[in-house]
Amino acid sequence: MTTTPPRIWMSNETPQQGEIVRVRTQVAHVMESGFRLDAAGQIMPRQMMTRFEARLDDALLLTWLPEIGIAQNPYLEFTFKAQASGLLRLLWVDDSGTEIRAERQVTLA
Amino acid sequence: MTSWLDPFAGLVLSRRGVLLGAAASAALLPWAAVAQDTTAKPQPDTAEADRIAAEFAGGTAPVASGIGLDLPVLGDNPAAVPLRAKVTEPLSEAVWCEEMIVIAELNPQPLACRFSFTPDIGSAEIGIRLRLIQTMPVRVMARMSDGRILMARQDITVTAGGCGM
């Protein structure tokens, strides 16, 4: 499992009340489907990112459940409506239970 | 006569020899060892995708509107095909998008991913990158909190499969 921190871009960290904020995220992950064979013809074991959550403080915004149709180094873009200041908390979980976390402060202008 | 003006003159024979040797050894290898690098098989038809869609709709007839689907017509890199989908109608505390799924209809596992939204998000727009095994239709479905099912569908052409990557 890699230790590269997730890449995160936010359209505005100090949005107006009601503004739509766009978030782009990408984590480094092999997303091994369990369908591939290695050089010796053996199936490479499945290793997938299976869950993503975005919360503003404790309020859940969205959950994403990627399957094997999602590309390596999963990229996710989403938008949310800025209704309160808080800490945008992002969480990725993979098959082996490894968790990647990231946080960004959102402050209403 | 090989001169310094023609540096490749001396290489022609040996290069041809290398190519012939490579062809000969490739012919001796069993095909299975060089051809197959994945056990993934595309779906023969959209039956599995239709089953997933019907399960998601839960008996409600999908409406082919309300979702803006942004997908290239030609996926030049099937291992990472950008897809963006958005519920285009205004969302509120009363009517929001509860759940959204993306179905790559002929992939070995057609369900590419599933989103669940809460009313707190106040929006329903996502962008992801798919991997596709072949040319196929891609379907996005959304369940609204008032029970409606929205749907958008588009064909995409890809050159080589990306599922083995």
C-alpha cells in the first residue's frame, strides 16, 4: 500500500453561503481487479479501493462504492453546496482495510 | 564496400538475422503463454446490465431526462475514460438525488460504481474515470427522493480493452 497523500483540489475554500463548491480528488491505488494473470500465469490477487466517504464535520455528504470498472488511481470529482463552515473530511477504504484520510477546511466568506 | 558515409551498411545483415531469429522463436512458443494476460471476459449482451438497471429502478419506469452525461464519443485510453454525470434539475430539501449508479454495459462486471447522496450535499454531480473492456453503451441512473428514476445512456467507442490493465 502506498503512502502517497491524496491529491485534492477545491474550487473555493472560502465560498459564499449557498455556493456550489467543486472538489477533485485522486488517490494512488493499484485497483487490481483479480482478473489479471502475472508472468507465471497465476491470477494476481484482487486489491481494490471499495469505499469513499465525504463528510462536512460529521454530516455525511456522499458515499462512493467503486467496483472493478473504475480506473487505477481512482479519481473522483463531486460538488457540494456550501451551507456551513466546517472541516471537509475525506476517507478512502480498500479491500485490505487500509484507510486513507484527508481534510480541508471550508470557511464561509 | 562499407564506408564511413554509410554507417548502417554493415548492420543490415545482422539486423535481418535478429528479426528472423525472433520470428522463429516466437513460432515455437505455445500461444496461450503469450496471448492471454487476463481472465476477464466481456458480457455477451446487455442482459446483466438490464438486470442491474431493473433492480435499481425497483419497478419504476426510468425517465430518459434530467441527467447530463458527459462522456467522450471515442475513448482513446480505455483504461481511464473520463465520465461526468449531473442531475440537471434543481435540488432542494424536498427533492434530492438519493442514489446514482454507473453501468458499463458490456464490462465483465457491468456495475462500475454506486453513489449515495444525503440531502446535506445539495448537489448531485460526479466525475470518475472508467475502464472499459470494449466498445459499449454506458448508462447512468439516478433515484430521486420522490421516487422517480432518471436515466441517461450513451455509446462509447474504445480501441483496445482496458479491463486487463
